[in-house]
Amino acid sequence: MTKNKLVALGLAGLMTLFTGTASADGHALRVGVEGAYPPFSWKEADGTLKGFDIDFALEVCKRLKKECVLVEQEWDGMIPALLARKFDTIIASMSITEERKKKVDFTVKYYNTPAKLVAKKGSGFAGTADGLKGKRLGVQRATTHQCSAEKLYPGAEIVLYATQEEVFQDLAAGRLDAQLSDSLQAYEGFLSQDAGKGFDFLGQDIDDVECQGVGAGFAVRKEDSALRDALSKTILAIRADGTYKSMNDKYFAVDIYGN
């Protein structure tokens, strides 16, 4: 075999890795991640992906004895990219909802935390439909929180963003009156940070199973039932043997698994 042919084969191998064409049935598991949802996932200055979701993905791959190929994907394109076979599963804090189950299957949950509103302290309005009437309410696009915002606060001006970080930035800058997101993500990613000083939760937990679902799971294509079952079994094993607690405690002061 010539040197040029060897180089070509080597380049082809690299393209297989970076374009994610390896199959879930082979040596690699391609995992769709967002990388813009701290503390569940974010990107360091050097490009390294970090966070609870990332740790969970790596642990699952290790237990399944597969190479973990993390494929970054913007949130609102997650399910279309999965269906287009860009990756094999989504591990990106995706809530298990009936609407999403029309398109994809889910594993058992791997955590479940409530949604809440955040606004400036002493904002002077309640976290109700009447209180938010005419207010600018920020949410991440194509999320369960957009669903709840449109359903529960029909009089609010709903402002949509590509990432949750952008929601927090505009809230801190005064371009929003309130925002709706996962409560734990709001606390860890905003309220506990310098930018979140002067802000607090507004109202109670959002009890909206229709929109918010029953916890976050890994999404897979409907035909990949064997992969779904293997992932579910692995999630339960991680929870049972104490590994879950170690990963949880690295990022959170409370057990995020929920009821």
C-alpha cells in the first residue's frame, strides 16, 4: 500500500470520528450535547466540555464499553439532528414529555427538578398570569419552559433565546422583567453568580406536567429500543451503586434525582 493511500485512510478515519458516522452498534456512542447550559453542560476556554450531563455521558459510555463521541448541537435542532442520525442519543437535560415522545423514545429519568420564575428582588409584581401581564418574560426557545410560559402567562411578552445563557444576560442587563427556567439551573447558573445579585425566585415551583414532563432522560430514535433499554439499565446502575451521588455532589448541594 502506498504512503498516499495510508494518509488517505488516516484522514478518512479522522473524518469518521469528527462527523460522527460511527454506529451505536459499533465501538462508539455518539452523544448529542448542548455545551451551553451550565452547570449541566458548558465549554471551557480551551473548548473542553464540562458539566453534569457531560460526566454522565462519559460514565455511561465507560460502562457500555464504548468510545464516547460528544457532538455539540444547538438546542432547538437537537431532535431533528437525532432523527437525521447525526448522533445516537441526546444527553442534554431533555425533559420527558408526551409531545416529544411522539417523535423519539426516552430512557428512564436521570434527574427531575422543577421550573421557576426569576425576577429582580422587590420587582413589585407576582409570579402569576395577572402579575406578568405586559411583562417581558425570557425563555430558551424550543424548551418545556417556552411551552409553560405560553400556556401559563398568555398576557406576557414572551422573548425567545437560542441559549439559556443569553436569557440570563438580558435579565441581568434589564432587558427582561423575568425569566422562566429549570430552578436548579437558575440558581447554579445565575442566582449564585455575581450577575444574579439582586435577583431571586418569583413565586412557587411550576407544576405543569403537560409541558414540563416527568424528569430529564436520554432521547433515542424510536427504532433503537435495544439502545434505549441498555441506557436505562445503565442509568439505574449508576444511581444504585453510589456513583450518581458522587457526580451529583460535585455540582449540587441537593439530590437532583427527585421523586
